[in-house]
Amino acid sequence: MKSLRISILVIAAALMIMGVAGTTYAFHDGGVGACEGCHSMHESLNGSMIQISKFGTTVNPTGATQFNASGQFLLKGGDQSSTCLNCHAASDATVAAAQGSYHVMSSFAGNNAIPVERGPAGDFAWLTISGVSTAGTATNPGNHHGHNIVAIDFGLFSSSNYAANGNVSPGGSYPVGSFYCNSCHNPHSDYRISSTGTLEQRTAGTKVDPIIESGSYGNTGANVLAAGQAMGVYRFLGGVGYLPKSVTTSAAAPFIANPPVAVSPSTYNQTESAATYLSNYGVRVAYGSGMSEWCGNCHSGILNNAADPSSTHRHPAGAAALLNNAVGAEATNYNAYLGSGDLSGNSSSSYNSLAPYEEGLTLSSTNLTALSSHATNVAGAYGVGPNTGTENVMCVSCHRVHASAFPEMLRWDAQAGQFLTLGGLYIGTDNWSTALLAYSGDSGRIASSLGYTTSQLKAAYYDRNSNTFGTFNRSYCNKCHAKD
């Protein structure tokens, strides 16, 4: 009888952690998680240091001095990002094994590795993979592939790329040596969205509604808030006034923009192999507004800003960068573009996750409901392209948030060569041939100068077959600009 009671308690605890509604929001659930999930309250008992299991191997945290040291937060990892990656990196051996998880980093790396995580933000493992051209000279450094978070237990360090920029964020002042997951995500979740669709911040001397669910997955169905309840903000990102305690230099300034308005399908880490030439939507995160403005918390000097004449030399991004402007008619191009030379598409099925955009919807309960109906992980479920005139370009239209296979964390190769596909094929180091070169005339015009195999290139495009693109497809910048 005693063993039965124990079993029932174990099952009940598991249900409390996982949830019983079918969707597992797990540890954070929009707000601060269980303290002991990240912190070890008394780990120094008897002078021994906590040991952490990573990918089946038990190790001591690299940052030994962070334990029992003032201001080092008693984390269960060598640093803040390592603590996050204790749960968000995993030994998923295949894309199938990774499907549906909340993992953001594959456990293996090296120049020949093929990362398996397929979340919209990308896989941090690409930071560890460098490509070398077939000539053995041109390199494609891994530390150019994404945000170089510091996660010493996982072999990730701040990049020396930014030394010329004063070792701060490009276009900003955030110190790269203090760049951790919590530089963007606020694990203690000061910010929340009330049942009335307004943003609230927990501060001393105020009363706000308690968070009862994640704010990343919408406000529909069973997730509709009742009065006096709140949901977290998208990916519990930091808002106005946010600055992690771990930033010890005065170079960084508190955030000046609040989290973006967006809704993700609750299952988003999945292959996009179902994409086809005519129906290539992929996983759709429904972005409402504020993403570029939020990125400007650390990269303000990169944003196109009407108040700064010099910014006219930067690609437009943000609320004013409408796709349906009078010059260029990018919305028309977006809807028509299927591939190089093929402008026969239409707005009913034009969306592509390689080039997402914002819908121009600000924070409100009504807009969250609308965005919830657009976010999907089902191929072909909602492929409608820009059709209201309110849609705009954002930073994430071109860049993945964590990392990608391509320089500058772009969603496609926009630098290494003119063509994404050649004769209907990805061109990698393993199918580089004189016959294929004959199509283009010289090796510098095709993407194999990235130094990837065809399998790596296919993984970079989330397992899409090469015929998803045109037979001789140039840069995907043309999704909006249609110059090919």
C-alpha cells in the first residue's frame, strides 16, 4: 500500500510538471520556474562541488569559482547560459529524435556535423561548425553563424570578431563577454500580459496579475485568460528597464523597448521537409510587431531610423518598413515569387518561413487571438501572404535569432555565391564537379564555397529538398525584391 501511495505521488508530480492539457509548456510556463531547477541552494555541503550530467557524462562545471562566490548566483552550471543549456541542449541523434523538443543546441559539433534542432531560432551548434571551400582556402567561420553566447560548459565563448567594435554588440554597447541567454530572456519574468491585453511589469510597490501560462502560444481555446490572470510575454524576453545583474560593466544600458508581440505554435522544433515548390510555408510563427525595435535594445545603430539621416544606408526594418510601400511593392513581389524567374504565385499560399514578416498588429487581446489563428506547424494550414498593407520587414525576416549555417546568422546563403541551387541541386563539397561548374562558369558563383556537404546544406534549409527552390535559384533576397 505504501509503495502504491508513492507511485501515485510520483505520477501526480509528473503531471504537475508536464501539464495535463496535451501541450507541454514544462518548466517555465511563461514565468519563473522552480528555483531548484537552476540554482543549488546548499551545494557546498562538506566542501564538495556539484556535478552536472551532460549528454550522459558527469562533469564538474568549468566555472568552479562561480560556486560559493559572492554574486555568482549558485547556478547549476559554469555560467548562466550553461545552466540554460542543461535543459535546452540535448543528445538528440537525429532530426526525428529532436522533433517537438524545446532544445536549441545539438550535442555534437565539428566541421562535418549536421545539427538536428529545427526550431525557428536555429541551432547553436552551427557556432562550432566552420566550412572550408573546395580550394581549401576560403573559410566560413563558425563564430560568424550566430549570437556568440558564453556557455563555457558547452564550449561556447564570446567571439573575438567584435574586438574592433570595442567588444560590444554591433551597433550598440552590450559587452560580448557578458552575453548569456539571460541577456535576452528574463528567467525571473518581470513582464506579463494581463487578461485585458495590456503589458504589466512587476516592480516594487506595485501589484500585477500572476502569470498562469506561457505567453508564447497565444490566447485562444483553453488558454483564454480570466480576469485577474496574466500570461508571460513572448519567450519571456526582457522589457523596458531590463539589465541582467551579471552585466558588470557600465557600457551596457537598460533596455528601452518592450518584448515583441508574437505567437508561436506550441510545437515548432520540426523538419520542414514537407515543403514543396508551390507550398513551402514551413513552421509559421505569427509575428505581430516590435521585433526590430526590441533587437534595437542592443543593436540600435543598425536599425533604419528616420530621425538619423545616416541610417538611410541601412536596410529598412521595423514598424515603418512596410512591405506594401509605394516604392518597390515588396508585398506584391513576396506573394508572386516562387523562384528565380517564376512570379506566378499568389497571396493565398505565398508565405515562406525562410522570409517571415510582421503583420503590424500591436498588443491587444483581439490581436493575440488573430495571431494565434495564424501560427501553425502544419504544412499548408495557413500560407496566406501579406495582404492588408500593414505588414512590415523585421530583423528576423532575414536573420535567425540564435544561429544558422550561414554568415551573419542569415536564413539563407546571401554571401558565398549567387546561386542557392544549380541545376536543381544543392552544390556541396561532395558533388562539386566539372560538369556542374559548367553551368555557372566559375566556382565563385555557387554556394559550395561555404565548404558544406550537400547534407549540411539541406539541413541548413531545414531538410527542404533542393527542388523547393528554382532550378537555378539566386539569393532569397528576391522573395521581396524579385530582381532575378
